[in-house]
Amino acid sequence: MHVVFVHVHCKPEHRAAFIEASLANARATVEEPGNVRFDVCQQADDPNRFVLYEAYRDEAAMQAHKETAHYAVWRDTVAEWMVEPRRGVKHVGLFVPAE
């Protein structure tokens, strides 16, 4: 399983719109055949910081996600709403619960 944690620092004035756009992207992403999980997490002590937890069955599924229309809309929509560029950190998932 391929996992990425995407760290985002959002401008306060765009926080609500960022959440809305990110939830729309998440809803579409979980419908992708290779997606295992997609969580939008807001930092408890700083509501302008987020982590997107994305898990895919394999590298090909992760790459396919980046080719979807919903990802492109999200990427282009939220780009100017960030304090700094988002930072994705890739991981290898070692445990996948039974479906």
C-alpha cells in the first residue's frame, strides 16, 4: 500500500473554502478503484493547518489519482490559498485491515 501525508498551511481567510474544496476532492477520490482511504484532518491547535492522509493500493493507483479531473480542480483551486507550498511525504503502508 502506498500512503502520502500531505501537509497544508492554509491562509485563515480561505480556511472554510479550503475545507469545502478538500472534502469535495476526498469524496471523489474514495470512489477511485485504487484508493483505500482519504482523510482530511484539521490540526487541533492550529485550525489553519491540515493533513490529507491518502492511501492507495499501489503506486499506479497513486499516480492515476494525479491524473483525475477532481484532483486537478482541487490543486488549481487551493494553490493560492496556502501560506506555503503543500508538502507531501510518502510512506509505505504495512498494515491494511481486512475488508
